[in-house]
Amino acid sequence: MDCIQLMVDEHKYIKRMLIVIRKYCYKMLKGQAIQYEDFFKMIDFVRNYADKHHHGKEEDLLFNRMVEEQGPAAEKLVRMGMLVEHDLGRLHMQELEAAVRKVMDGDEEAKLDVIANAISYTHLLHRHIDKEDNVVYKFAERGLSQNTLDKINDECVGFEAEAQAKEVQERYIGLLEALEAKI
């Protein structure tokens, strides 16, 4: 298993969800009826597929090894770049969830916060994914030893098997497809 290629492939699903999020926001902006409960499904996807599943591999298998093996440049890239952006994405999801609840409780003005946080998240993630695919992962592939890359790949097999046993990939790709069918 090539863990880095797997993470690049997972980005394709995440970017598809970003399209769904944006389209829901556009419908809100146009005053079209939407099911606000669907935002909780999007948040679930982001938290459990994009963050726990995908970012989990980055944070637990790759980034720590980059910092250990590739020195100060990797440390800056990881700690002051990628991890900060992961945390900012988590904040957008927390704020999005709170705003959706307010809208569902009758606070019309909170629609601004739904759109602001959802769209901010999509912008953040598009840039973040581009940096990972074109800079971070390539930096890792060039700078990590083959032994380290092999260890990452071996650990990724276990990580994926555990997720597969819990049907993580199937559940969240199915959720994505169901939301895509609604837009």
C-alpha cells in the first residue's frame, strides 16, 4: 500500500464534499428550501472521514516522521502550516454546527454564520489539499528514508483495515454520494 497515494486519492472524496457544501450554501443564499439536517451529515463526514480518518493518517503516521527525520523545514511546514490548518478547519466545523442549530431554532440571522463558516472551510480545504498534494507529500517522498516510507505504508495497512472493519470508508463515501444526489 502506498499511504501517500491513498491520501491523495482520499482528497478527491473530500473535494467532492466541498462542492456539496458550497452548493447547499448557494441554495441558502438564493432562498431555496434546503434540509438543514443535511449540514449535520456534512459535518459528520468532515469530522469522521476528512479529519479522523484522513487527517488521522497524516498526523499519526506521516507528519511526526517528517518532523523527526526532515528537520526544521519539515517542522515549520507541519507545525505552523498543516496542523494549524487542521485546527482551523475544526473550528469552522464547530462554528458551523452551532450556527445550523441556531437557524433550526429560528434565528434567521445565523444563516450568515452558516454560509460564512461553511464557505471559509471550503476555501481553507481547497488550498490545504493543493499544498499537501503538490508540496507536503512530495517533500516527504523526497526526504524520508525508504525504511521510514515502508514503515508508514505498513502502518497504513493496519489503519485502513481497522477503518474497514468499522465500515468507515463505505459509510462516508455512501453519505457523500447520497448528498451529491440531492444537489
